[in-house]
Amino acid sequence: MKLLVTGTWPDARSQLERLRALGHEVLFLQQEKDALPCDAAWPEGIICNGLFLHHPLETFTSLRYIQLTSAGFDRVPMDEVRSRGIAIHNARGVYSIPMAEHALWGVLSLYHQAAFFLKNQADTRWEKHRGLRELAGKTVCVLGTGSVGTACARRFRAFDCRVIGVNRTLRENPAFDVIEPMDRLEEALSASDVVVLTLPLTEATRGLMNAERLSRMKPGAVLVNIARGALVDTSALIDALQNHLGGAVLDVFDQEPLPADSPLWRLENVIVSPHNSFVGDGNAERLNDLILKNLRDNSGGTQP
């Protein structure tokens, strides 16, 4: 296969000869926004992330295979991919472990007042906090029961939580205590102490957590977003955090970087991280193995 590989695969340079040994012709592009190292009609396969934001998919007339280095499909014109029968793979499972650990860490940090103790440590102040909360016995709602959602469910259940999954399809998944359809979302929100968003961003999920749904969440509940910022109405979330919500763990935002004047930076019940939850020291090995396996199989892809 004639492969165009971009620098969004961190280990790409060290893997180029391995790809060639598998019989592929390979060209490399470090920055996806830069000019292509070939005519757009040359690649039959592409390993990338946001390449099609800078180079229209329709110009790649020979393309039949796409491997994304991201878990999401929202940077790809999926209607055209489907209409042309292009096999597409995402990085399913590569980032699930660090993202799930980040979700758990964030909730525990809020429940156990990490900011309070870290500030006191910096100030050498010996002061107890009597308002710590336990995860055990709490109900956690995970929106999206794919790879990341499943990894979250397993970890919260290990802390003796009851975990409700909400998904558009109801495939059996033993990581969850129960899986509800999307039309039961409001009921799941009102029953949950923690809500974790792991859904992909689509037209159907954009703005899913609006003012109405945020109002359905329990007083004191925590919202975790490790998926896409546009799933949440930011102004409605800020209002909810200043009223009935207990806190939020936010790794993604509808505008990134998060503007310096956003109130989210300064709310004491919010943990902000810069789209960083996917980072883990096992990612490189998992991504390398996945890319090479998919190329060997070359038997079609997965689509959202």
C-alpha cells in the first residue's frame, strides 16, 4: 500500500522501516497543516489525526484506508468516508486507561478536598477538614459504553460504586450494573452522584448536557467531561456549578485553549486540565501495536 504517515503518530519515524518491511511504500509528513510530500492522488492509506482539516478528503482520490491516531471520528468527514467505502480505524482502546484513571482521580480529588490539603501543605498549616466524602456506595452514570466508558465503569465499580451506562445501543457489557437507552438519560442523571461523559461528538450529542439536563442532576453531583467540550453548554454548566452541582472535572472545552477570563478557572469546585487526560506512559506501545495489527489485517475498519 502507498502510505502517507503524519507526525501525529509519535513513534512514526522509528516505525517507518518496519512499515516498509511489511511491503508498504511510505512517505512522512510531520505537520498535518503543511504541504503534502506527494500528489494527493498518491496515498492509498493514511495514518493521521486531523489531516483532513487542512487537506480535503475529496482530493485523495486513491484513498481506501485511514488509520486515526485519535479515538474520535469528529475530525473526519464521515459521510464521504462511508459513501466511498473507505476502511477507517480509530485508536480504540489506546487512551482508555489514562482517561479512566483521570476521571477517577478528579472525582477523588474533589471528594477528598485535594486543593485544600495541597494549599495547607504549601502554607505549612496543620488543619483538618471534616467534609470529606466517600465514593463507596455512590451511583455513577457513564454516558457512552465504549472502550473509555467501560474502563471508567471498571474503576468506579472497584470503589464499590453502582455504575449505570447510558448508550444508544444496548450491547451487554458486564462492566456496568445496568445499561439504559438514551431516552432514559434524564432518569439516570437524577439518580447519579457522578456523571462521566465519554460519548463521541456528533450532531446528535452536541450540546447534550444543556441547562435542562444539568438541572436534572442531583444537588452535590459531580460532572466529569473527558470526551469533547461541545457536549456541554458551558454557560449553563457555570450557572449549575454556582448553584446546585457539587463540582466538575473538565479536561475538554468547547473553546480550547480555555480563555483566561473563563470563570471555570476560578471556581473552587472545578478541576481544569488542558485536554490532557489521554496522556499515559503506555500509550505509545498500545498505539504502535494497534496500527501495525490493523495494517496486517487490512480487513476493513470501524465506524461510529
